[in-house]
Amino acid sequence: MSPSPLQHKAILVRDTPPLNNLISKLNQSSTMCIDVLESLHFLTRQDLPTSLHSDTDRNLHQLLHLHAGDSADLANWMIRQQKWLGHKTEAEIIEITVLADVEP
């Protein structure tokens, strides 16, 4: 059975190189986001501070840097990363993870 015209258009759009590149970047960003969230969760579970004086001194940055030794994707992402989580955003994420740990 051949694809319908709508399915055919969807296949054509999905297989275009720029869109494939965008999808690949989104997938990589999602993976890096999970690494950041897991690292934040680890630090808060250990009752360790996540922030210090500068972004590169932050425990979060140091933990991600350590993990980047095992993950080429994370290492490349960290090199390209110009901005890190703001302190307010970080605090909100920590609050959400702490509440998630408390609730049954």
C-alpha cells in the first residue's frame, strides 16, 4: 500500500537534511538537559551546594566536567555552551526535585 499524499509530504519533510540536523540537535540538547538535571539532583541529594563564586567554580559545572570525561557529546556541548543555568532557574529546579523526592 502506497503512502497517502499527506504521509508522502511528511516523509519528504522528515528526510530533509536541515530538519534532520535540527532534530539531531534537539535530541542532543535533551540528553544534555537530562545530564544537567541528574547532576543537580545528585548534588542536592548529597546536600552539597550547587553554586559558588563563578560558573566554572560551581559544583554543578565541576560535576558535569567530570562526567564529560566519559561522554564526548557532553564534552562537546560544554565547550559550545556560553550560558549556564541562572541561579534563580537552578533554585526552581532544585525546589521541584526536592518536592518530587518528598512526595510518595
